Amino acid sequence: MVLNPLERFIGLERSAFDQNEVFAIVKDTGILEPVSAELIESESGLILSIEVEELWAIFPLPFVMASSGEVNFGLFFLDTNAFGMRDIVAIGGAYGTYGWSAMAMYNHTPRHHGLPGWNGFFMYGRQEREAVDRDDNIYRRYAANQLRFSLGLNYLFFDLVTGAISLSYSDISLRNIDDVLNAPEQGAAHIGINPAISMRHSSWDGYFLSQRSVSFEYSYYHAITGSSFHELEFRGNYEQSLVPGFRFTARSGAVWKSTSDTLFEEGPRNAQVDILPRNYTARHYAGLSTGLEKYLFGFRFGTLSAIGLWQGVFSYTSDLEFNHGPSGGFLVYFSRVAIPAIGISLAYNMNSGLYQFNFVVGMSF
């Protein structure tokens, strides 16, 4: 699982050896923590010797996410190194302010370089949905059951670029509730095809594992009921250490849909911003969040950092709208257990004058 990326060091001179680059590759596996890396002289040449510790990969993971006006919590069983091959298994459920959902996923990492990986996903949920404007005023409310499952393939090119394609089925059926408001006219069912391409590179400065990544995805959803539509999605992330423990960070996201069906409007997380209410929805987004992050201190299982960002986002449903403002908070990164970070933040929208509080124990795969 880590040997293939390390092949780039074969044939390099000693002067080209960079321990931080080796550490970045090992950390990027998500299941190993590097202890040391050195070049050893042998009769056949130089040998790269790496000592690692395996992270805790199998555990129940409580899930908590709270934001202004909404709380969700649940429990997931997670294995980030299934069968010892870096396969990922997750199964669990969540309950919150607007309903409940259950999810299962499996992601297979190919055992040999040159083979494709595959993944499967299933989700079912019963939720009440609210849509609000940037001033947090509710203008739509309805209830729906949602079913979605997908199967996909992915292939790694040149150790940096990944191509992927998946087939999916989704069904959204509306339910009656007493306080319905401007609900969609009907539910919808689609078969989708989703080709995508992404590129990712990581570096390590002794404190932060920084990533530079970009992804593009095109989706076509063929209607069984409802109407067919196209979707384009972009996501980018750029992190660069200025000095060890202090880095510049920028992330962006954009979504475009050819449909005007309100069932498929997106939340602001797709634009990678948190200055808008969580239930804010729009058809199209283009957002940018940029700022600085500083390492504060380390502890046995990870590190604590502080982050300050300036965010701006264009959104469109019936009118083009621009929002901007600052966001800041604290992040916990775990180094000895293979789970994502914990974050707490406060954001201020200078257009609406509203604050947004967010707390999350994240789960990203």
C-alpha cells in the first residue's frame, strides 16, 4: 500500500533524498505513522529504510455535528485498513434535528500497481428539509424519503492522477407533513453516470501534512421520474507551508446544474464555505476560502492548530447573490488513530450580519 508511491525514489542520488517527502507519503496512507527514514549503504547500493507505526484502524466512531440551529449525532463502525490492505469499511447511522439516515460503504484499494480499485455506497434517510435565505428566513419546507446506491471504479495514473467512474440510482419520494411550505411538485428517480478526474500531492513540514488537490466531476442523471439533467462540479485545495508549523491555505468549490428542480439544490458546503446558514440552498455555486493556519501545540495523539480565513461565494437560484466574511476556529489532527479531525469555528457574514457556529467530528474518505 505504501511501496508503490515510494518507487519514485528508485535511482535517486543521496543528495535528492528528502525525509519530509518520505514522511508525507507514509502519512498519506492514513493508516501508518512514520517514525524514522534513512538511507543505508549496501553492496548493491543505497537502501531506503523506514520505521513506521500502524495506526488504530478499527473502532466505533461517535459522530457529532452542530451548527447554528441544527444538531446531528450518530455512531459509525469504521475500519480504515480492512483485510490489512487499506480497504475502507464504514457502516452506521445518524439522527438529528431534521430526521435520520443510515449508510454503508466499502472502498477497495488495489493490491498491485496498475489494477483498478472499486467502491460501493448505500444510503437511506427520512428527513424534513428546510430551505433558508442568507438572512436565515425559511421559504421552503417539506419532507422526503431518499434512497441512493452506487458502484464505481477508479484507477491511479502516474501516482498523482486518479480517474474514476460510477453508476448510481437515486430515488426521492415526498411525504405529507402539516407545516409544508412551497414544496416541490413531485419526487424524482434517476440513474446516474459520474465520470471524474482528480490530482493530489502531499508534503510534510514536521507539523502539518499539506495537500494540493484538484478534482473535476461531470454527472448525467437520466430520469425515470422527474426530468433528466447535467451537473458539473469542481473542488480545489491548496496548502503551502510558509515556515514549519505555519501555512497558507486556500480551498474552493463550484457546482453547476442544468435543472431548476428545487429537489436538487445544494448546500453551501459544496462551495467550501461556512459563512452561510447550513440550510441555505442554491442551484449554482462558486466559492473561495483562503487564509492562514498556525500550529499551537502537540499532544500524545495529535496536534491542535488555529485557523483564520476570509471567504467569498457567488450563488444562484433565481438571482445572482454574493456573500463574504471571515471565519476562524481551532482544528485537532489525530496522528496515532486513523480518524479525521475535529473542528470548531465561528463565521460572520458581512452581507447578512449573521454569525454561524460549527462543530464537527468529521468523516471524509
